Amino acid sequence: MRRYALLPLFALLAAAAPPVAKSPGEIVAAAPASAWRAVDPDNLLLMDLGNDGHVAIELTPAFAPAHVANIRALVRGHWFDGNAIVRVQDNYVVQWGGADEKKPLPVGVAAHLPAEYERPRTGLAIRALGSRDVYAPEVGHADGWPVASDGKSAWLPHCYGMVGVGRDMPPDTGTGAELYTVIGQAPRHLDRNITVVGRIVDGIEAMTALPRGTGDLGFYSDPTQRLAITRARIASDVPEAERPRYQVMRSDAPAFAAYVDARANRRDAFFVRPAGAVDICNAPVPTRRAP
Amino acid sequence: MRRYALLPLFALLAAAAPPVAKSPGEIVAAAPASAWRAVDPDNLLLMDLGNDGHVAIELTPAFAPAHVANIRALVRGHWFDGNAIVRVQDNYVVQWGGADEKKPLPVGVAAHLPAEYERPRTGLAIRALGSRDVYAPEVGHADGWPVASDGKSAWLPHCYGMVGVGRDMPPDTGTGAELYTVIGQAPRHLDRNITVVGRIVDGIEAMTALPRGTGDLGFYSDPTQRLAITRARIASDVPEAERPRYQVMRSDAPAFAAYVDARANRRDAFFVRPAGAVDICNAPVPTRRAP
């Protein structure tokens, strides 16, 4: 928990101790190209913020096809351009898109969608996490996503950086016009109560470091406190030459298995007692800019 | 996940639906005075920050007596006055006190302390959480603290807002001169690898909303980015008339049992499927200013 300016000491210890195992970060850095899959530009939502932040979100039609299609239509209908982040609740969520509740939805955007809280487990190649879970009988990863399951259905758990669809009380009132991301301890009690559509793959710091709202539920009580979304685009609409490209670690890559094991059993020099287990939300799937 | 400006709709639904259960927040607000214990001013560390933030930390001699005593001596020796927050790593920790590694420790402060990673379970009246845990065989609450145990030892889990003691590689190098708090998903792999001394009871937003450091491990690479700690005091040294007073919900209060049950089984109107379980770090012990 201190700075690694103490590497000389570390080196001294290492000389007398057994070989020090790789840290999770070192495993990720050493992973071969075959350990990564590209993020499909049709599923990549790019948002530019008024604080010069650039947020990249991978959407997953495999879990929320109707909502992802609606979000694409919202983006292409310029719903988010000039919209804002309206809520920052500490240890909970950042929420955006609801700057003007009277603004009509763009043409082609559905005003009501069926809830997509879960999907059939069938069709997902889930790599078991290898640790138990507080909330679900089964947790693991599939195609670069964290997944929870009860054996029949599967759903995306509310881990840090996951993106969900705000809704009002009735379950069919989420459209994607108002989105949120998790910025604290995983609020897993929201699992299967709300549609999760993706996760932030880059730039979350531009959202998590924002001043907390002082209104109820962390809403900014004064609209001038809101942070503007200056532009939102689907990456496939961005000219190829200027399109950012991201990669996600494959769930079936040997490097991913080594990474999860290292998250559960820290053997790098700082640790005196490996935990022997890891929470699904404490083994975030590695993502990176494409090299 | 949307604003409660939709209460008219909520009211309409409630008229036709079964009675709506209280939310965790409503249970806490309705708890009687007997449900709360005072924070001992000898265990209350108050820090004023350069951003006008005021952070209040409850220290626990029951888990880390030597480190708490050392922290009191550091505070009284003005170690933290004019010191700074030096590290903000997203989804991990904020760390302070290490602005000048060459500064000598105040007189009376121990430079080496035994690790206080755990204590005997005996002597703690642990109220079982009622949910399983990923990391420990047993979790619950004792005297207003979250507790994990293996049946023999007990320790404070690294939940959001818990405060720990930075150290270098050898376990006896933490003094309390450098402290950190958790600002993201609970890094429970640190449990029993580092001494935990307390938790923030007020003002965490002044730390969590800070810009993330861009240096290795989230350290501020430029010292001018650091946020000053203008003053640190132990509350018992503050004149009574200006001393802030805090309370923590008692682990054995019926209101606390109702609160934990409501965190595990959200029955307020928004929820369609209660989780049936709760993570120890997703049922934070309620704290408040003394009324």
C-alpha cells in the first residue's frame, strides 16, 4: 500500500526468497495477442464529456439486444449530444442522459421495451470463476463478460463500471435514454431488477472523480452543476482513421485463467496470505486500447 | 435508478399493490435513539482538507490497539498537519500522510509496530450477517463494525470507506503515518495482509471525488496535484463546544437487524426480485451526526 519506490528492498528480499510470482498486472501485460478479442465497433459507444473526458462503453447485444438497438438509435438521433451527467451518488452510480425529461425521443426509438434483465444460460460458454458468490449459484465469464447464473438464466452482474438502463417503476419503462454506471461497491441487489447493457472499457475516471450530487439520491440539485456530454457516437459511424479500437481479454485464454488465479491468490511480494478466492467483481476483465 | 420525481406514479401503483415495505434508508431514519452508540472522541480522528472537506474517521483499538495509539501520537505530534493526499487510484484507494518520506516521525511515535492484521475471535459478540461470504467462513457485525472470521481469529474486512495502514514490504513497517481508505469494490484480498484501523464515518466524498493520480498506482506524479491536509485532530482534544459528535448503529439493535434484512431483500417498490442475500460490504453500518 506504499509506493514501489522501495524496489531495492524488494529486490533484496527476492534474492533470499523463493521466486516471486507474477502479479495480475504483469500477467495481463505479458498476454499474447491471441488472448484478446476486438470490441465490435457496432457495439462501441463513445462519449466526449465537457471535462475533456472520453468514455468508451462496450454494449452487449448478447444480453440486451432490444436495449442495445435502442441505444444505437438514440445515439444516431443525437439524444445524448448536449445532454448531461445529472447524478453522481457516492459509492453507487453516475447517471446521464436525463437532462430534459420533456425532450421527445428521436424518431425510430422505442418508448417502451421489454425488460431484458436476464437471458437463457444456453448458448453461453461460461468459464467458472472458481470461487463462490454471495448472490448467485454460479458465476464466471463468457466471451469477455462477467456472468451470473442460476443454471437456467444468466445475467450481467452489477460490478464496478458496468452500464445499466435507468427506468421508472414499471419494468418496461427503460429505453436507454438514461444510462448509469456503477462507481462503488457492486450493488448486486440490482441484478435482475434492471437491464444491464454493457461496461466501460476506457475513461471511467472522467466520471468517477466528479463532485457528488447533494440532492436526493445524488442528483445535482442545480442544473449548472451538471457535466455536459458534448458528443456521443457509435464507433462504426466514426471514420476508420480516427476510430479508437479496444480489446477485451478472452474468457477462454490461458492468460485469463492465470489472471483470475492471481487475483484470487496474490503471490507477489507484498502479500503474506493469499485470499484463496475472489469476488466476480474483484476480477475485472482486462481491457486495453488495441496495440 | 431514475429520479423519485415520479412519486405520483409510485403512489398510483401503491394504491393497487400490497403495502410497500420500508427501504433500508427509511428503517435507519426511523430507528430509535437506543439503536445508536456514540463514537468515543478518543477514537475519532478529524481531518480538514484543502478542498474544504472535513473527514471524520472512527478508529478501533479493539482491533488495532498499537496502531491506534501510534496514530493518536502522530496526530498530536502534528504529523498530518500540512501533509497531503498523495495517491488516488480509481476503484481502489485514496492514500495520505506520505508527502515527505524524509520527515522524522514525532517524538513518542513508534517506527516499528507488530502487524495487527487479526485478533482473537473470543471477546467479540458477532451478529451473523445471514449471508455467505466469498472470502471468509464467517461474516457479521460486532459493536458497529463489520467483522470477518475463520472461527479462531477475527479481522476487519476491506469494505468501502474502511481505513488501513500503508506499509512497505516487511509486515512491521506500517506505523500509521501513511493511511488509506477504500474507494471502490472491496479489495478483500488485502484482508489479513495489512492492518485495518477504522472507517470513515463522515465526509468521504471529499476524498472519493478527487482527480485520479496518473502516476504508477495512482500516485500524483506532480506534487502540486496533491491535496493538503490542513489540520488533523483527535476529537477529545477539541473543545467540547466545537467538537463534532457521531453515532454508529448498534449491531444488536432490532433496527440493525431490520436494516440488514432490507439490504438483503429489497421490497420497496422499485424492486421486482429481492436478492435474498447481501455482501458484508454492501450492508454498510449506518452512521450519523449525533442529533
